[in-house]
Amino acid sequence: MGAPINREEQNGVVSLIWENVFMYGYKTYMLAYFTKNGLQGGTYYFLTYDMDQLVRCYTEMRQELRNRYGPTNLYREILRELRDYECLWNVSGNYVHLKTNTRQGDPVTLFYLSPEFAKQITSNK
């Protein structure tokens, strides 16, 4: 991955950003969140260049995650209408969240969150 392109620290959380990280053949920006206890979360923002590629990326990532973690209550079958797509898995207390918003052109986003980091985020609000 090389060196991160950005580093920030706030409230004991170090955020690192990498660009041009490939995941399942898609170029992404990758963010990682660290505390004194190590990696606590991360986000991939998939770079897609048109609506067909965005929907294909979401569908492929959803299938990879379903193969790995099983079905999810938030699984929504993709329809040709434009709407939000979202899946969420609870994996041993850790959360894996995949989403996009086709109406607003939001990127496909894959997010990992540990229980410790979730508590820290909600306590800082």
C-alpha cells in the first residue's frame, strides 16, 4: 500500500488515508482508524465511473460479503429503480457495513467498526 497520503489525530484516534488501494479489482481510497489498542475501524471508498459500474461494484461486494458472513437482515435485492442499497453484518461483535446511495451518486462504501470504537464514537457525540 505504501505510505499513507494523510494522517490526522483527534481524541486519541489516529486516522490514516491511502489512495489507489485495490480491492477485488476496484480502485479505492482506504481509511484506517487506530487507538492505543490497535486497529479499531476502517473504510474503503470504491472509485466507480458510471452508474452501471457502481451497481456492479456494490453487487459484487455484497455477494463476497454474503459468501463470507452469510445473509443479513438489511439485505435488499437490487432493483433497476434508483434507491439506497445497504447491508450490515454483526461479526462477533464487530460491524461490517456496505452501502451506496444511487440517487445521490454516493460511492460504494465498505466500513468495519469494532465494539470499542463504536462506544468511543458515540461517547464523543
